[in-house]
Amino acid sequence: MGVLDEIVSHKRTEVAAARARRPLAEAVSACRGLPPVRDLADALRARGPQRVRLIAEVKRASPSKGVLAGGLDPTAQARGYAAAGAAAVSVLTDLKYFQGCLDDLVAVRAAVDVPVLRKEFIVEEYQLWEARAAGADAVLLIVAALERAALVDLFHACAGVGLSTLVEAHTAAELERALALGAPVIGINNRNLQTLETALATSLELLPRVPAGTVAVSESGIFTREDVERVVEAGAQAVLVGEALVRAADVAAKVRELTLVPPHPALSPEGRGERETSGRSPGGRGEGETSGRCPEERERRRARSDGDGAA
């Protein structure tokens, strides 16, 4: 069993528990009267001299790297991204593997006016209503995580719920499935979700196959201006970046770097926002601090601590 298989198996159990706590009818009811979503595809199309758009990610941890920014403040981080010019904000809502939650999405939605993407392992329609109720404008659909019929059903269900989509592929065969949907935004994930190995070569191979008129996004393994230049040359109109941003010493400078804004001539290469820190950013605290954790994570740790004390 690969990493993605393990995550999807756990996600199905997690969604069943969420549905038991909050029935589908309640989630649907919570979406009534919500304003229209912000269009992700429109936000990601470059304008004027701008060559690339950025989806900036709020991300505490990952299965491949462990804790990146354990005390990250989602609200401050997202505001920093938007103020610096990010076109959209992605929010990890998976708790077990990424230390995220829906409360992070709610907080980010209230903090920014750009489109907000729920970055999650979507396996059931229930999660779409959860996302919409929490304020998401778009959701991620991972081709590798879904059978052919389920992918088609969820893609069309998104339209019914009122959500935009980012349909993600890692191989040529997955890209063909994404294109067959007619998805307006397609992501090329440079990370193999089964092995967690990452290579920009994936984008360099697959991006030229995305037809004109479809917004092509390169995801994962992007850290520097040079990385962005390479995928843009291959056909990317946008990039999705998490780790490099949550570890950045200067988030605004890093956003400018990743959107290919020319550096200020007075700055040396060391001052162009390419420096990184170990799990600390203007929007968060060090890795060992916990005040920015999701409420679910704090409750889980508190329950574990109480249980240890009782023993």
C-alpha cells in the first residue's frame, strides 16, 4: 500500500465519522444563502505583464517533511500572502497527515478576498458541502485518489454545490482523465503521492500537453525563482507553493520571487526573499510551539494527556 492509498483509506473513515456528527442535510442547509464563490480559473489567468500567478498555501506539516510550521497562524499567513500579491490561498484541512482543519479554512476565508481552495483528499460529495459551508471557493480533486466514475461524479457535483475545481494529475494517463472532464484548471503535481518523491521533470513533461484555454498549475517541489521560470517556460500559468512560503524569513519577498516580480536593484541575491528558516515565518511560531494548532489537534492532545495522567 502506498502513502496515498493509506491516506484515502483513513479519509473514508474520517468522513463517515464527520457525517455521523453532522448529517449531510445540516451541511447542505448551512450553504443556503451563501454568496457566489470567487472564480479560481479567472483569478489564475495572468494579466498584463504578469507571467505567472501564485496559489499560496497555508500548511503546518506534510507526510514527506513532518512539521514545517507547527505554530503557524492561518489568518496572519493568509493576509500576508494576499497583501503581497498571491492570486489565491490554498488551505490544508487534513488533520492526521497535515495538522490542518476546516477551522483554518473558515479563518482564512474571513481574512482575505482572493479565492480560497480547500486542499483535501476529497472522496465523497459530503466533503464538498463541508467545504462550501466553511467558505471555500474551490476544492482539489486528485485523479490518482479516485476511480474514473467517482472523479466524474465529484467534478459534476462541484458545479451543483457551486464550487470551482483544481483537478490534479501526476502522470500522462491521469492528465488524459483530467482533460476529458473539461476541467478549466488542471494541476500537475510534481510529487508522486504514493512514494512522496518529487521531481520538476513531471511538470516539464506534462505541462506542454495542457491545451490553450485551460489554466495549467504546477504543484510541489517549487522553491525558487529558477524553479518557477522552468515550469512557466514549459507552460505553467500558475504555481502552487506551500513549504517554501511557510518556511520563508520574509513571506512578502518570497511571494514576489515566486511570481517573478523583478527584485529591487538595491538587493543582493541574498536579499531577494530566497532565504528560509527552520519552521518560522511572520505568520507563525517555531515548530515546537502549539498555539496555532487546529482546535481538533489541541483537543486530541489534551485527551491523550488526560489519559496518560489517569494511567
